Amino acid sequence: MKKEEQKTESLEEIVFRHRNKTYGAYQLRRDYRKFITISMIFALFVTSAAISYPLVTAIYYKPPPPIKDKTITGVELKNPKDEQKPKPEIPEAPEPEIEKVRFVVPVVVDSAGDESFGVQSELEGKINTEVPEENPVITIVEDRPAVIEQPIVETPELFVEIMPEFPGGVAAMRRYLSESIKYPENAKELGIQGMVYINFVVEKDGSITKVKLLRGIGEGCDEEALRVVRAMPKWHPGSQQGKTFRVSYNLPVRFTLR
């Protein structure tokens, strides 16, 4: 019996079995290994050439001997083009003309003079009565603008070491407010209640100035709170390190119906 030779099929034959092999995919898969081998050989050749070139150059290339510096003195180098071109002639500037004035000898003429001029004999009878003072008084008037001096007002502080205080403390201030405030009738009828915030400045002498409304509730309550604060007695002024300061103070005034 003859042994049948078994043919081993490649991967491309197995993939493209019973398929059309005329397209490029079959050719590409079949020639893929050949292209890879050629590419690797070419890359290896280029790499080897790049590495060996500096070594070969360093071994076989000899640099030319250095040129000695020879300085040539006393030789003027001329450009042949400059010799061919004639140099333009520059005209000389004309000498400035000096004006010459002829000297004329003056002629002296004897004249009798002006007859209308006064004669000495006519001035003998006249006497100058105006005699200047030996020490005249000179008055100098300077026109200067009037200087108006304005007092320097210190800006009130917001916080100091010892804050201003109503005489007798907070309890005395509450008692003063409750006794002095008269509830507006219109606010009573409408049932208006709430807090009115007043700001003022306690001066260095304890007096109350710059009273203004910060936030109110209306219906006459704001005006009543301002009136009572303006009528306050002098406070104890604020101070810091033994020195008095102007201090800005905020005071809430409560209006409550009973």
C-alpha cells in the first residue's frame, strides 16, 4: 500500500476555505510574514548604520591642521569695483561775501539851536514850592484771601475700652425710657408694636448729638423715640487708656402694648 502524503494546510488556507481568494485580504495574510521579515531587516540595517557612522568617522576622518593666524600689516585691500568707479568731485563751497561799508567823515554844522527853548532868565523868578519829605511813609497793602479756620472734627469710634454709659447704668436707662415715652394714640389704635433702633454720638463731655433713625415701625413711634433720646441727660463718655473719645452708640427702643 502506498502511503498517502498528508498535506498540512496553512492558517490562511483554513480561514479562506470555500471562499473567494481573489480579494486583497487573502494576499495580505499570505504575504504578512514576508513583509515583517523585510521590515525588520531594513530597520536593523538603518540602526546599525546610524550607530557605526560616528565610529567610522572618528577612526578614518582626520581634521585638517589648524591655520596659523598670520597678520598682514601695511597692505591696503582694495575692491576692484571701487577702482573702476570714479569718485564724484565735490564742489568747494564759495567763500562768504563780506559787506564792506564805506566810512564817511562826519560834517560838523554849527547851528543856533531851537528858538522855542526856554531861556535861563525866564526861570529865575520861578520857585519850586514842592519839597519832598526826608522820610516818606510807604504803605504796602497786600491783597490776601481771607483764611477761614475750620474746626477739626474727630470721627466717632465704634468700640473703645470703656463704652459710654447712661447715668446709673442700664437699669436707670430703661426706667428713664419707660417713664419718658408716651405711646402714640394712632399706634395704640392700630396695635403697632416693635423695636425702634436709634443711633447717636456720645461726645467727650457726655452730651448726645447726631441722633438719627436706623430702623422704625412708623405711626409716630419713630418720632417719639427720637424725641426721648434727644432729651437724655449727659452720659459718662467712653474712654481708652485714660483718654476720652467720641463714640457712636446704637440704642434699641421697644414699644409694647399692655
